[in-house]
Amino acid sequence: VAKTVYNGQIPRKYNENLRYLRMNIGEKLNMTMLCDFYELTMGNGYFENGFKDKITYFDVFFRRVPDKGGFAIAAGLEQLIRYIEDLHFTPEDIAYLRGRNLFCEEFLEYLANFRFTGDIYAVPEGTPVFPKEPLVVVRAPAIEAQLIETFTLLTVNHQSLIATKANRITRAARGRTVLEFGSRRAQGYDAAMLGARAAYIAGCAGTACTISDRMMGVPASGTMAHSWVQAFDTEYEAFKAYAETYPDNCCLLVDTYNVLKSGVPNAIRVFNEVIVPKGFRPKSIRLDSGDLAYLSKKARKMLDEAGFSDVKIMASNSLDEYIIRDLLLQDAKLDSFGVGENLITSKNEPVFGGVYKLAAVEKPDGTIVPKIKISENVGKITNPHFKKVYRFYSKDTGMAEADYICLHDEDVDDTQPLEICDPDATWKKKVLTGFTARELLVPIYQKGKLVYKRPGIEEIKKYCAEQVDTLWDEVKRFDNPHNYYVDLSQKLYDIKTELLNEKNERYEKN
């Protein structure tokens, strides 16, 4: 390619980039340099100011559920683990940084021998989560903790966003099959691949994205596009050819020309002439345009009258949870849905908004010093200290009642009543009795060593469905969902209040 473009003369800079691309894309992409540049400038600053070994605590959390929903679905941990496992700087990376003339040689030498040595805690993928509670907690030396900020946020934000949207869509389908169809509308190839993974975890039955099946075990499937039908002289010939090729898995796209006058009649004809004589049953037809409620009802009647009541009707065409909900309220005769752009981009609200904030630092003697970020925007005030999160389940119903953020060394006695309140409206109180407390954050890394047993994607998917089922329907409403309680322990609340008062007094004196 280079010789063609440059008439045999390959510029030095192009040649360097070509080697880099071959090394990182053709073989294996090293993601270590996928970081904000300030993580490196701060790292150099930490190094030169004696903070290299200073232990810090960072929280990953989000402030608001996308689409004004009642909860989100945590995802992306598997990719974070893969990133940490391969975290290293190549000689080419060090040469690039040296060329910027911003970093001392001692820091560059430190990076050349870099590896992650800290601790990471996280909620398992598929867990329903709520604003302001930590999804990931990083305890590590300052440079290490700062360096992984961008990738941690990138993977957790993206996959949690898509998983949250996919779960809304699959719940709207009321048990009907939902397939992720959005690869060609995703913002990049990695978003297509990992978006399919997140969607599957959260409830989708599969994807149109083949590489997600090959690499991550997300079942891929597909039939035909309008181009297949158009390529033949007639719609009937197109259907007949497809049926002869795939008699045991025949799904026909019936809206290329006219659904009721051409598509469905031709499908029925081919079912009778090709599929049934071969000893098979046709699987489905797909509608991709028009009034899906009206067309599905008419098509259902035509199929039933022709003896094909077992043939399913699938719908696609810019669907989302609200359209699917409305179609079913209109008694549309639809058995499955293919959802593309509105799922893979979370089109209504395409940003998850997770943040990575310092919560504490540790003194050489092991004392943990809480840190807080204060803002004129009350919602941006952080919860300080090294924390853990409990979820309380009713012993009678098994349903999730509330979450509880407390200090890392606090334990909850679930044999005793516990009063909780809404942190944003502290006069709203509730006494919990007869509950089981379960910690949400689990150890992922300890002293740089992976200690987490990574579940397979089917296990994650099953876990997600089970955990969503523990949420009350009021929390799962699309519009004006119930405000699920996420309370702070009294100790944590007091520390936060003390820090706020201390900072305010300091500002008033100045």
C-alpha cells in the first residue's frame, strides 16, 4: 500500500507509523497509551515530588441513570481486567514520551519497568447499580491509580451504558426475543463488538455481529437483506433460492416491495413448495418498515389461515423500548425484535457519565485520610474515604430493599433492625428488619495479582437476569421510577459532614 501511494518512496514518519500499526493492530493492540495526557504529566509530577509510592484510593461512580431510569447495569469489568493484565510501556512508547521533552529520565525509566501493583474492587458485571455508589474502587500508588483512569472509565462507561439500554429494551419486549442489530451504526468497530457483549449480558438473545460471536461467545445470527431480494428477477425467486439453501432455518424478509400483496403471499408459497416438502418447518418472516402493528396483525392472520401458525413474526426498523412497548400495547402480533442504532448507541442518552474521583490517601503508617471534592453543584460533592457497599434483601420476598455505603471496616449486623434514610432527603426514613446484607464490591486484584475468578458470559447473563428480578417493578418503571434508597452509614455521613464544615470554615476565614 505504501509503495503504491508514495510511488515507492516511503517517508520515514510513515514507515514508523506502519511498524506501529503492524505491531499494535496486526498483532496485539497495547492499550497502555490509551490514557489522557494529564495522567502522564501528573505521574511525572508525582514522581518528582516524592509521591511515587503514596497510596491513593479512587472511586468510579455515576451521578444519574441514563434515560431517567431507576437503575443501571454494571458492565465492562472483563475488559478492565484484560487491560490491567497487559499494562506495560513498550520501547516505542518510551521513545515517544522522551521526544515530548516533558518527562525526567528517572520517570521514563520507571515507566519502562511499569506494572500494576495495587488493589481493585468492583461489583460483578450484570449487577443492577445506582447513582453515587462505587462500581470500582482502586487502591494503588498514586501514579498507578492515575494512569488507569481513562481506560477504566472508558470500558465501564461504555458497556454499562449499552447494558442499561439493552435491559430496558428487553424488559419492554416482555419475554420476547430481542437481537442486537447495531454493528453498522456503532461509533467504531470496538463499540460494535463490545456493545454486542454488553447487550447480551443485559438480556439480548444474540447479535448480528459475527466477530462478537467468534471472540466473545455472543451468539450471532442473520438471514437476508433487501439486496438479496432485489438481486433476483422476482421476489418469489429470491425467497425460493434462500429456502432451498437454508430449508431448516428459513426466515424471509417480506417488505422489500409490498408486505401484504407480495411479501407474505410469496413467503407462504415458498413455504408450501420448498420447505414443507423437504420435511422442515419455516421459522419466521421479518418486517422492516411500515406500520408494524397493522402489518403484523394482517400477516399473522394470513400465516394462520395458510397453516403456518408456528411461523414467528420478527420486527426491526429503528426500534427502542418505547416503540416496542407501544406496539405490544396495540396488540401487535410480534414474536421478536431486531434493535439497532437506538440500542448500540443508546441514542436517547448516549453518555453514561461515570467519573473517577479521589476518595482518600494513605499515610506511611497505614492511616487513611479521607478526601472530598466540593462543588457549587451539590450533586457533584463526592463521598470520601475507603468504602464498601451492601445490598439489603428482604428475607420474606428476596427483593432488594436498599443499598448502604459505609466505611471499609464497618460491618452490618443483619440480625438487628437498621434505620436508613434517603441521603438527599434525610427526613425520609425507613427501618429495615428481616433482611440479609450482601457486599457488592468483590476483590479483583490484590497487590497487583488477579484474584477474581472470571465468570463466562453465560454465567454473567444469568446473574444479571436474576439480580434484575430482585428489583421491585416500581424501580423498573421507564417513567418516574421509584427512588431506590442508597444510604450512607452514620460514620460515613459524619465524616463527610465534618469535611464539608472544615472546608467551609477555612474558606470563611480566608
